[in-house]
Amino acid sequence: MDEILYEVREGIAYVTFNRPQARNALTFAMYDRLVEICAEANENRAIRAMVLTGAGDKAFAAGTDISQFRAFDKEQDALEYEARIDRVLGALERCRAPTIAAIRGACTGGGAGIASCCDLRIAAKGARFGFPVARTLGNCLSMQSYARLAALLGPARVKDMVFRARLVEAEEALAIGFLNELLEDGAALAARAEALAREVASLAPLTLQATKEALLRLRPAIPHGEGNDLVLMCYMSEDFREGMDAFLNKRKPVWRGR
């Protein structure tokens, strides 16, 4: 089974994270495939909009598949992982075609990062969003990811989400501006996603592209390698090992701050 389904119909690209049995948890191969899809959309001027969604009704994408971290045993593993995530999210937010995240269920970790980089976000009732790393693995985000979230939500809301490891319900996400629209159910969400994609696709593409790029340029630039010390502090810690073991064995982690 393809982990990402991809098709183009009448100028609209449809991307579906397709691991419903794992709440669409993202593998490294899925991340890499998303970069390829963004590159294709940049080359193919016939693609006028892109819709991203998750298979099933349980999740848009519930973060990175935790089993991907089992082999982490050196600093380079952690740095390469966060560099991969930055490369994926950067490719998505700089994709020429306007992007729309159509969200059902859990949208957490890497999935929430992907949704945050889309131009428009709509969701069905029952969707939840967040970065609960302080409760799960004890890792952190990259500086680029923190900058993206701060630009979208503001530092206070980012701290509230991360410090409390809480998931924001769909109604609150709409109220704070994370979501553009909230739909009644999955069927209404799918119909609205298509209608919205066609609306966006009918407008002047260069205007949309220029607006997207201009807003990216307004965000402070993060020097390459900035924040690596923070990534290593978390990923190389005993707490990270404890968090991973606890998650995989379905128990509560015991944090020691080292």
C-alpha cells in the first residue's frame, strides 16, 4: 500500500497520508515523498492548488512514526532528523501552488507542522491540534519550526500548547486563527476542500505566489545551524530515551531533566 496517495484532477493536486492503521504517522519515506510532490507542483504549471488530507477519520497525521527513532544513537541522527523536517516543511511552505490542509481527527507533531505550513486550513468538528512532545518523547522542535509557529500563532500560544502538552480542540483552533473554517463532518470537509481548491485555482496564480513569498520574507531568517544545541540537549538526553521507551511500552515516562 502506498503510504502517500497522489493524483492530479483538473488542475488540483490531492495528497493523502495513507497509513490509517497507524493514525497516518509519518515515516521518513513519506516526508521525502512530500518534498518530491512539492517539486513536481513547482514544475507543473497546470497544478493550480493542492489539497492535503489523511486517510480515514482518526487522524490527519499523528506525527512522526516513533519507531523511526529507535536507531538514534549519535548527535548526527538528531541533527539530520530535524534538518529533514525543516527541508520538508520548507518545501511545502514555498510550494508555488496554494496548499489547503483538510483535517479530520488528530493533527499532532509532524502532522501539525505540515498543517501549519499550508496556506489554508479547514477541519471537521472533532479535530485536535498540538505538539505534545513534553508529554510523549521529551524532544523539541527546530528553531525554524518554532519560528513558523510563533509567526502563525504568537509566542504566548506556542508556549501554552507546548508547556502544557495540550491538544487544541477544533473550535478553539478556529477562534485563535489556526483554522480558516470548521465543517460539520468528514463529508462536508471533503466537499468544502474541493470547492475551496477550485476557488483558489481560479484566481491569478502570480498574485497568490507573490503574496505567499512576501509573507515568508517578512519572517525573521534563522541562520543555518542555529538551535542545534537545543536539539542535541533534548535528543541526546536520558529523558528522550525514557520517553521513547515509555511511549513504545505504553507507560507513563519518568522525567529526570538529564
